[in-house]
Amino acid sequence: MHTVTPNTMLKVLLTALLVIANGTGMAQDGHEHHGHQGHGAVPPMDADGRRLDPEAPRHEMSDEQLAALREKIALYRALTDTEARLNMALMGPNYEWYVSDPALQSDTGVLILSHGVGENSDRLFVEKLKPLAEQRPTAVSFGMAMMMSSQLQSAVDDLTERGAERIVLVPTSMSEHNSLTRQWKYIFSMHDEASYLEVPRVESDATFMMANHLEDHPLVTEILLDHTLEKSKNPQNEVVILVGHGPEEIEDNVPDMVVMQTHADRIKAQTDFADVKAINLQDDAFPPIRKSNVKKLQRWVTAAKRRGQTVIVTVTATASFGFQEHVREDLRGYDYVFVDKGLNEHPKYLRWVEAAVEERLSLADAG
């Protein structure tokens, strides 16, 4: 979730006013554009493979929708009506990006489920998937799916039109313990209750199977280590802190942190770093929870500097932008080295996606 914190409220307001004044934005929540196999009209696919509607307004919530979200999400109960609506107005678009050559046919398709950040980061992400998309029909659904599901329906329709009878869903978050994954599962009828609003569920004759999240896969550890070593100069005098976005709920953060700590422990065992720590900021959590995590991170940085050690902060985000800016804001004025690369910038990220798809297909074939 892309949330507003008090120290960014003015920036949010100014940006929202510019958005409204300029009338910009891609396909947004609040206007359902269903799929093209009897599900209604959808935006046409552009030359890059995107289905988005530049004329659609930004996320707009009725009073009833806002009340429903507040029942589901603690953060919205901490925001005023104006803050909540500005928060939604600044969310990125929900849209489909078809990656494969439209002529490619296969009985198996791949649908990557991504939070999405912005056009530049999304484009970089899609470019990295091109080798995978040459093997099987592949699409990416970007967005939180908080108020709509048409981008998912559209992606499924595009894949089935290329012959896909089974579709592997590949989530891109660290673990399954988060509200976004539960919303995706709800939309694909794998979970009974919506995490956000009750949007239309995907309709299709295809068989859906969800692959593993990033979890504690060794390739993810290798990516984090490689990115960190690019900035390392004297490991024995360096403290590495893995910083994750994290889920908003405390009960989700506990198992998610087990995954984060596994990566930290592996890196510590494989290197001479003085220490390797892990923390989730819980970026979308109730403000006091997030503030507590930020304070903990700041204390770690300060303590290491007092010991004369260099601090390397490594983000664990898939995307190349977005969450990194929040971390920069939290550590403004602190002395540290920042590893801000997204996981998808590393060649091994594609290997992880391919492995996740093959592992899920093998499991289905064995069953």
C-alpha cells in the first residue's frame, strides 16, 4: 500500500493538487473496465503491451467505500477523510502490461502480480521479464487491487486467448503474510474474504495456481548479498541492515520477519561483516507501529556509528523506486551507505521467477 505519513502530508497535498489540475493519470480504481471475453470493454493494448485508460480519474472513494476500508485497514482509521482520500489519489494505477509477443501460444500462461510503483520502475521490471515471456505467454498486473480487479481479469483474458488453460500466478512480495496477497487470493477465489473492498472476482475456465513468494529462497539471499557487496569496502568494520517494507499487521510481521532474518543469518554466515541485522518498517502500519520500527532502525545506525563502524542499509524491495524514498526520508541526516537497488535489477531475479514457475508446475504435474 502506498500510504501518507504526517511528515509527507504537505508533499502529498501539493502533488494531488497538481494531478487534479493537470488531469493526468493512467487507468485508475473506481471505474471497472472488465475483460474482453464477454466481460465488457477494456482499454486497448498500446504498442508496449499496456492496457490503461489515460482518461480515467484517480482513485475516488465514496463515503461508503471509505468506511468499508476503515473497517479493514487500521491505518485508514488513523487518517482524516481528507488524508485518506489524498492517500488514495496518489496511489499508482491498476493496469495490465502484456509482456509476450501477442502471437505466442501455449497451454500454460504466467501472470506476475506486482504492487507497481511508477512507469519507469514498472518498465524496468517488465524488461527484465522478456526472456521468460519468450517461453510462455506472460503478463503483469500492476496495482493494489483495492477498489478494482479489471486489470487482473484483462490479463487472464489475454493469456487464455493465447491458449492458456492453466495460469501460474507469481506474487512478488517477500512472503504470503500480507493483506495484498490475501486480496489477490480473494480475487482468484483462493481466499474467502477480501482484504480491502469486495471487488469482482476473476471469471475464467483456466486453472489458477499460485507460486511461492520470494520467501527464503537462496537466490534472493544471493541477490541481497551481491548488491550489498557492491557497496562494501571493509566488511569486518561494517554493519549491514536489511530493511523491508513489511506487512501492516503485527501478526503478519512475525512470520515475515522470520524470512527476513533467514536472509540476514545466511549473509552473516557467508561473509566477514561485523553484524547483519534485519527489520521491517511496516510501511503501511498504524503510525505508532511504523514510528517504533523507524526509531529502532535509527538507534541501530547511531549505535554502529558510535562504535566507529560503517552502516550499509540494504532494501529488500522488488522494485527499484518507491519504498527506497521512504527509507531515505527516515534516515535523513544519518550517516550510512545505501543499497537502493531493487531485487529485479539483478540477473538472478529472473532465475527466481523462472524457478518459482517451474516449481509450481512440477508440483501440479506430480499431484
